[in-house]
Amino acid sequence: MSVENKVAIVTGGASGIGFHYALELLQNGLRAVTLADTDAAKGEEAVAKISNDFGADKVLFVKTDVTVKDQLANAFKQTVEKFGNLDIVINNAGVMVEAIWEKMININLNGTIYSCILAMEEYFPKYKSGDEAVIVNISSTVGLQAVPILPFYSATKHAIIGLSTSLGTPQNYATTKTRIVTICPGPTDTPLLQDLENKAFNERYRALTGAFLKFVGDAGKPQTIDFVPKCMMKAIQEGSNGSIWVVENGEIYEIAPADRKDMKK
């Protein structure tokens, strides 16, 4: 799939890696993008930057808390009202703060689920410009392994993989024509890796911070924030429905979840 002349929504798109996802899409010919984010000040900055580089008709910011259904639905509504179409949704909004685990689950998982429902059930059937639409769900390498310091964050990212692979089945594609791909970035130079001790659930988990930072260090330097979006583009262009892509240490590779029968000891 080419993103040329397509319209996208990026949740959490006003800054950080979400903003870089939007830039990468536009650099590859995207017609327009909506940045759905809670931070209005960052949203204004992002709109100014994109308008200057690509044109004022290329971007829309909608103040959006993905945990509030009406706000997320409004971002979809405003997108089609302004641009006429919707072809791609990047479910990027997320936090990594174990101390507020209930809010984290609402943002990371519930917000992604509702966005998928809006896209697949309501907006893509009416507003996709071609034969196929795409959802990119952002998980993490911590959704593929045990991470002692981040059990609740890891749980949300494991859940994203389960959501994506279950939605990304031939049975669902046959009726929705929506292709689902999942990106699992490894350690990346974003604010998520900053101030980890204060993000821990309690003192016991806080004491494990050093071990986690050693794990990150052993994996090499965190990858740059602009590398992951380039890999996301590859996954959009080449990824099959339900595919999972790991992005770490300067490479992107597809993985295949094991069948439970193959996992039997």
C-alpha cells in the first residue's frame, strides 16, 4: 500500500514519536494528517511546523483524550469533515507510569480498542479512498517478554498484540477490508525512558530500576526517535494483515507468534 494521497489520524501525534510518525507519512506523500492529542500547546507547534514544511491544508489538530469516547469520536468526525477521507489510523497514544496503572490501561489499551472500533466499524467503510484501509497499533518489545519493573505497562503492550492479531485475521479482513499491523519498538530515545524511578509502582519496583537500565544498556544505545517511523512506513507498505514487526538495534524484522501447541513443554 502506498500512503500517497491518503488521509491519516495519529493519536498522541502532537509531539515525540507520534509527531515523527506524522512527518514520515507526509514525507511519503500523505495528503493530510490529523494529530489527536491532549496537549494543545504542542499541537499548535506541530501544526505550525507541518504547515510551514508541507502546507496549511495538510494538517489538523484536535484536542483529544483517547480515554474519553466523545473526544476520540470527535477527532474522527473532524477529520472526515475537513479532508473527506480516512485511510490510516496510527494508534500511538500511550504512557508508561506504573503508579497510575488504571489510567495507563485506559490510555494504552482502552483508547486503542475504541479507536479500532471507530475506524473499522464506522469510518473506514464510509470514508476510505481506496479498496483497503490500515490500522497500525503500537506495542513494544516489552509486550513480547517479562519485564519485572514494568508489569502493568508490559500487560498493556501484550494486550495490544492480542488485540491486533485477533482483529487482523482473514475473517475480519473479508468484511472490513482493514489491514492491521503491529509495531514493537525496542528502547527508543523518547520521554518514556526518562525518570523511570518515579514512574515505578512502589519502592519494591523502584529498586529494580537499575536492572532495567542495565537491560537497556546491554541492548545498546536507545534507537533514535526518527528511526522507528521509517520502519513503520515499511510495515504499512509491506506488512501482511495481522503481522507483527519488531524495531530494535537498527533493524526491523517480522515475527510470527508461536502456536500454543508448539509451546507445550
